[in-house]
Amino acid sequence: MSARIYLKEGREKSLLRKHPWIFSKAINKVKGNPMLGDTVDLFDNKGKWLAKGAYSPESQITIRVWSFDENEEIDQTFFYKKLMDAQSRRQWFIDRDGLTGYRLIAGESDGLPGVTIDKYENLIVCQLLSAGAEFHRYTIVNALTELFPDCHIYDRSDVDVRRKEGLPLTTGWLTEEQPSTATIIEEHGLKIHVDVAKGHKTGFYLDQRDARAIAGKYAKDKSVLNCFSYTGTFALHCAANNAKEVTNVDVSQQALDLAKANIELNNLSACNVNYVKEDVFKLLRQYKKQGITFDMIILDPPKFVDAKAQLTSACRGYKDINMIAMQLLNPGGLLLTFSCSGLLDVSLFQKVVADAALDANKTVHFVERTMQAADHPIASNYPEGYYLKGLVCQVS
């Protein structure tokens, strides 16, 4: 029999809206002795059953809900159905965009809290970031093997958030070891190298897929500066759409080498693509001193904020880098600027960019907004799933 968790009076309201989290301060009492990751039953203070969730006593989010159906068992059938439903919801744009790399499970937004699963050709990568996900590690692997019998599964649960759950960081093969962790995926007709063991996150930033295509749409005949370029996929889309010149900037030589390999993989070596190993903040100031300008600048920095206490300083950082970028644009030039910080909402991000325009003595028109790609959905009961936002700005 599952342990029972009883909530304080009034703390069931979020569950009634189907939000999947219960924080430690909402809990009144625990009946039974649940272990880390165990499935528990949730009740309101009057004893009415509410949901089933995974127990994580070391985390502020003590319960992550698996199901709001009292009769549903959290077993391989449960996970297989979640995987099937997620694949079905994505099939239309997988076919439309010719994708061989996509996010299959986006955690809470796909009804599996703490579970991230990405598929790259015949390689599947799992990130199991919660106690419940870890508890069901091999149940999830078995469900994946049932759904994708020809795929190999790799673990990238090397994210610090696991420590908050009392879990160690783990990596390695979850199915039979393979000779390589590298593969090639396709998006919008372009081929991209991915290494699921060595790359950022699960190997690649799938969430910016739509924004990359949008960048390509604007790039024709333009000189483009691609900041924080990583493996150069924004530049790849720009080069494929006849940009006049593209410059990739990143602090990692390994990333720049892979960016060059992506250009070569797509037979775009004839395009004028440059690679600069430098800190973006320093280089932008250097370009400003030298009077170097561009027709289009892409700013896709890493996350600036992990906690609310960092929000003010993060806004200063975003404002500073956008201000300098605006000063490097030719009249009428385009700034494509992004934030992957979930705590910085889209309205505040737009205000920060607007303030940067004032300080840069520039006029900015917001001509397009972007967000995370469709395989990173935002469930109506989990608004926290909206984290990636972008603005296409015309600067004069």
C-alpha cells in the first residue's frame, strides 16, 4: 500500500488546476514510510484523494505528480502510453520539417516530471532529473525499447539539479554499449553533427530549431555576426540562405571546429564563413572601438539567471550586451536576441531590450517574436514550461 501525504488546508488548489508540483510547506503529514522516488497518494486535509506522485523529501518540490487518475498504475504501461502520446503529438511537425532529431519528452509538459528524452536518429538520450524519474529509470528504458526497438539509449543525467533531489550525477549507456556517441541529424533540409556524450545538454540545442530557420529567412545578402555560436547552427542556416558573410564567435575552439564541420557537411564551404575564438563581451567592445559593423547580429547567450535573486543582475547583463550589439549594426540592421532564462518573462525581456535601445541611442522596432520549438511544448497546467523567448529587432 502506498504511503499517504495529507496537505494543509487550502494547499490543494494547485492540484485542482492540475499543476504537477507540491512544495514541502504545503504538506501537513505523511502516513507511512515512503522512500526516495516512491509513488505516494495525495489527499487534501479532509481526506479526499487528489493525485499520485513521486516522493522527494530532500527537494523543496516534495511531490511531483504522475497521475490524477486514482486507478492508474505507475508502471511500464503508464510510461509507454506517455511516450506514445508524446510521439503522436509531435508527428505532424516531424514530418513537415523533415526532422531526425527532436525532443520526445519535455518533462512536466508531457506529463512526466523530471524526465527529458531526446531522439537523435537511432540514439535516444535520457535526462532523469527527479527522484521519481530515477526510481523508474529502467521502467522508462524498457518502455523506450518497446517503442523504439532499433534505438540505443544513452544517459545524460549529469545536471546539478539532481543534487537537490539527493541524487548523484550519472552518464553512460543504458542499453548495450555502442562504438560511438556521435550521429548526424537533419532539420529543415540541413545536416548537423551531434555527439550525445560530449555536447551541451543532451548533445544539441533542439529548442532553437524554429529560430534558426527564421534567422536564415532574414540572412540573404547580409553580413552576419553569430555570437555564442556553439556549433554554428544559426550560421549554418544563414549560409544556406545566401548570407554575404557569417562570423561565428565562441570561447570554445572545439565548438568552432564542429561549426566548421557542419558547414562542410552541407557543402557550404564556398560561403564566406569566419570563426573567432573569443569572449563575446570583450569582442563586441573591441569591434565597437574598431568601428566594425554588421547587417545582422544574433545573440543567443547561455542562461544568465538560475534564481530570483539573480534576476536584477541578469537584466543588467542582457541590457549591456544588447546595447553594444545595437551599436554595431548598420542602419536598418537586424538584431536577433534571445533569452533561455525561464525566470525572465517575455515582457520583461522586451523591456530590457527597449531600455538597451535608449542607452544605445537607437530606435528599435520589434518585427517578430520567437519561442521554443514545438517539441518543447507548454502545457496549459504548467506555464513554467515557457522559458525560451526571442525578439527580431530592426535597429535604426
